Amino acid sequence: MKSVTVIFYIVSAIFLLGSVNYFIALKRPGVYPPKQLLKSRAAVLAGGGGIFLIIALIFSYIS
């Protein structure tokens, strides 16, 4: 059960770091993907990272 919890924490961290990357790209002028697309990608990754983080926290409290 510990390894599953660690995997969920790692996936959550990857999603949240990807979200931060898109938020930083929003601040740069002249990026290719339109800003609306970058905002939606960042929101999806942040939501996924939050869900995986909540699942990891639940698993860590169960075990």
C-alpha cells in the first residue's frame, strides 16, 4: 500500500509541476499556443494534480 501511495504522490507532483510550467508560459510574451489554450491546460493539470493529491492523502491515512 505504501508504494501505491508514493506513486500517487509522484503523479500529483508531476501534474502540479506541469501546471506551474504552463502558468509560467502564460507570462512570457509571444508564446505559440494561444493563452486560452495554455490556461485550459494549466487548469486541467492542476485539477488532476489536486485529485491525485487527495487520493494519495486518503491512502496515506488508511495505511
